[in-house]
Amino acid sequence: MIRLDKYLAHLKYGTRKEVKKIIRSGAVRVNGEVIRNDDYKIDETTDEVIYDGFVLDYQEYYYLMMNKPDGYVSSNKDELDPSILNLVFEPYAFDLQCVGRLDVDTKGLLILTNDGKFNHAVTAPKRHVEKEYVMELEKPLSENDIQQLYAGVSIDDDLSKALSIKVIDEASYAMVIDEGKYHQVKRMMHAVNNEVLALKRIRIGALYLDENLEEGEYRALTKTEVEVLGG
Ligand code: URA
């Protein structure tokens, strides 16, 4: 159950003060009846709320998958570069947080949500959720570099290990890690005297980047995708 004014404010029909005015004006119907009390409680899962002739579709939490382009920060504020949220054309866009940041120049799979518990479940270090990156390097990795990356290279006084490294072509590889330290992939490559020229995340846990998404496009995660990742 949720108060009618809170329900409308969550859907971005205005501030709490503005939606109270809307309700008092008699513009909102619940199950066919005009409701003028802003503290009227509704069951957001079953009650039909109509405002301005539209049946409202309430969702408490939003989960989006984006194919992040280069040049945007994974933050909900603009920094030196614009926030990725400028590409989300939804009323709730600026309520979202990134589930694990990508660098400004990293592309690929980025999940956005307003569900803090889900965000924590995916990013908590002790859950060791796998992340897979495609990296284009300055030069090929030697057999010795690959052995070192599997054994672990020192980052933040700790050993960071690759769980899998697959050759894609001469100097590009798909690497799986299960940590999310700052600039982790770039620093792992520095540790073996190499340089990342381009980086793209293609998987988080069991979730692969949807190949139908062009750079900058997004779609909602399905219920199953949310359950598999956050469970
Ligand atoms: N590792 C990096 O170095 N950068 C990213 O954006 C993600 C992982």
C-alpha cells in the first residue's frame, strides 16, 4: 500500500506539493472513483489509477541495460564529461545509479537501477560476480604475461587474477575477472607492461550485452535477468 501523493510523485508527475494540488483538483481516479485526499492509500499492484485520461503504470524499481558509448561518465552528475544518464530518456532517469562504473573511455554493458539492494548484490566484492571485457592492447600478450595474469598481479597491495583469457585476434583478448577495482583491467595490463587501447564490457554474471543495442541505446532488463543477477 502507498499514499496516492507518493505514488504520483514517484511517477514524476510533480513534487509532493504539486501532486497534492493535482489530487485535490479531482483529476485523479482510483478504480473509477475521483479521490481528492492526498493521503488516500492505494494498492499499487492492483488498483487502477487514472490521471488525465491515462491509466498509470507503477513500478517501484527500474533496471536498465545500456550499451555505454565512449565519452560519458558512469555517475549521476556531469563531471568533466557528461553523465551517462543524459542518454536515458525516462522521467526517472536521474534517480538511477550505475551498477559498477565504467571509465569514460570504456564502452559496453552498463546496468542502471534505483534499487540499492540489487546494486549492492551485484557489486559486493564478496559475491565475486564475474565481469568479461574485450580488450584491444598495444601489443600481444606473451605466454609469460598470460601466466602472470592467471597467477595474479599486484594492485592496491592485493593480487588481482584473470579467471580466463581468450585470444580474439593478434592483440585483442576477452578477459574475465571477478573484482571491480578502479581501472582494474588497465592496471592489470600495466602490470605486464602493456596498454589498453580500447575496452568494452560484454558480460556481468550471466548477463551478456544485448547485441541489438546500438551504442547509447538501452532496454529494460527482464524479470528473469533481474532475478538471476540479484539473487
Ligand atoms: N577496468 C578498467 O580499467 N576500466 C573499466 O572501465 C572497467 C574495468
